[in-house]
Amino acid sequence: MTKLTAGAALCIASIALAGCGIFGDNGYFRDRSDDYQRADTLPPLQLPSGVTAKHQEELYEIPQIASNELTQEEFEVPRPQALSVNVGLDRVKIQKLGNRRWVLVSQPPAEVWPQLHYFLRTSGMRLEMSDASAGIMETTWLKFDNSPGTKDKYRLQVEAGVQPDTTEVHVRHLSVPAEAPVGAVSTGRSSPVTPSAKAG
């Protein structure tokens, strides 16, 4: 046996023997994943006299657990759910931010686009412009029975939502006096869509 082989064997043996004190339940590199079960509760923070305490609340409330519920069994922490798990629960929702509102659909834009086309067609609204690459649809000027003094136009902007496989539909409503020339109209008041309106 050479000096190199003897040195290597001695080194391996010393590491193997020392491993008992390094790893394991009492070792330096022990598994600490269950230490939170043995953590102690600390008393609340005491403020000095003359200092007014602000209202505080628990950001992450820890539920009370009976001592007999704590076990030393092995368990695996579950992975968090993906963002898209709850997307399909409500297929169509009205979202609001400030005074802005839009429709959120739990389908990708490629599926929502033809459905919007079908909806407008079956509702009696003809499209003046449809650009799938830009995600824009615009109806012709419409007259409704419940507002004979005005004519209306709708512009729909279809775009991908923040969450995967969702679509946001933004609707702009343009309303002008019925006698206004169509070519001269470039701006108009924007107002929310009236669900009960019917095409005349």
C-alpha cells in the first residue's frame, strides 16, 4: 500500500466517522423543517410610557393548534396553486378600477373574437370595421327605439388579460344627436353600455 492510498483511506475513514456528528438529528447539518412546531410564543411588544400605539393587526394569523395535533411524522409541503387555477370559475366578470370598467373573459382572445362577432351579428349590430390583428371592432351608427334623438356607435377593444388564457374587452360608446352628419363626427361623449338597449 502506497502512502497516497493509505492517506486516501485514512481521510475517507475519518470523514465517515465524523459524519455521525455532522449529520442526523443531533448533528450540525440536521433537518430544521419541523422546528416551527416547537417555537415559543413571545409576549407582545411593550411600548415606553408616553408613546401612543397605532392600531396593529396580524398580517399572517397563526391558528391555534392543540399539543396532541403536533406529530413528528414526515410530510411534504404542498406547492402553491398556479394563477390560472381559479380563472375558469367565473367565465365572464365585470372588472372595475377607479371609474374604468371592462369585461374579463376566462378564455384566450382567439376564442373570444369569433364569439363577439357572433354576438354582434345576432343582436342586429353590423360592423363597420373589424381588425383582428389590432383587436378592434367598430359598429355602424345605430338607432335605438328608447332614444330616438340620438345615434350610437360602439368600439370594442379585445386584448389579452393579465392572467394566462384570459381576455379583456373594453367597450367605448359614442353617442351624438340624430341629425349630426356622420362624416363630421370625430368625437363624442363616452358613457357606459346600457344592457337593456335594443337595436331599432
